[in-house]
Amino acid sequence: MLLVLEAALLLAASTCKGALYLTIDTGSMSQADRIAQILNKHQVKATFFLANEKTIHNDYTLDDSWAPYWKARVAEGHKFGSHTWRHGYYRADLASGKVRYVVNGKPEEQDRAAVCAELDRVNTRFEQMTGRKLDPIWRAPGGHTTPNVIKYAHSCGYKHISWPEAGFLETSFHLTSSPIKCCSIAR
């Protein structure tokens, strides 16, 4: 993945005009420092969508142990959005108005307040660690959304940033303007 990232950044620097957005899931954080080095080397700003996921150090991405990492990314000028606290998947709107949310294979039902809490918990923790709030954006894990979850998230201040139509092939887009088709890379 790091070779793909570095190649994409080199290609973008030589051929793209506009923004190139790569999704780097927090995941295990095994390559976190190297990704930060590559972004800095090429003077690229990224948008990190954060979830509280277990890392290779047997801690979690939003534990105090990761505060220096996130503070450094804030100082570098990156953007940050919610990727849900538990990195679950929104699967269906229910007749009750709730949404089905599946975490580690276990379904639960969430109303508007629960959806907002799932997104806001990342924001609260990130602000505690860094002194900065998330940008008012979120990206659903796996790109799984429903009409109600989009509506509920919007009602608590979060704009959903969809995966592109190609799925996990990223195309560039800019948060404040129309999409700019520039480069596509495999994730």
C-alpha cells in the first residue's frame, strides 16, 4: 500500500490540478508513521476519517497513546472526519424509523440520537486529545449507508463523504466544490 501511496502522490504532483483525496483507514496503524512521512515528503494534505480501532500495539487509535500522532497531523494542517466510533456497518432502515447497525457481526438498532452519538464520540475524543474538533464530515465504513442514517447524521451536523462509484478506487473530489476528476488509484 505504501508504494501505491507514494506512486499516487508522485503521479498527482506531475499530472493533477486540484485535490487528490486518498482514504487511509486508521485500521491497525501499522503504517501510520510511514504514511505521515510520505505525506510530509510530498507536502500533501490528507483527510483522515477516524474510528476507534484496535492497533498493532494492542491499544486503540483514539487512546491517549496516539495523542502525539494526531496532534502532529493537526499541526501539519490535515483534515479529520468521523468514521464512526466502532467502525460498524449501517445495513438497513427499519419500519420503526431506526437503522440497523452491525458491529463485529452483532446487529443493533439505532435511532437519530444513537447515530449522532456514534459520530460525535469520535469528535469528542479527538478534541480531548488534540484541542481541535473534527471537520463536520463523516465517511461510513465500507461505504454502507441508508437514507435515514444520512438524514440523522446531517441533523447533527455531519455531511457524508461518499465512496466513489468505483467503490474502493478513489477519485479526487473537493469538499467545497464540484468533483474534480483527476487521478484514480487502487487502495
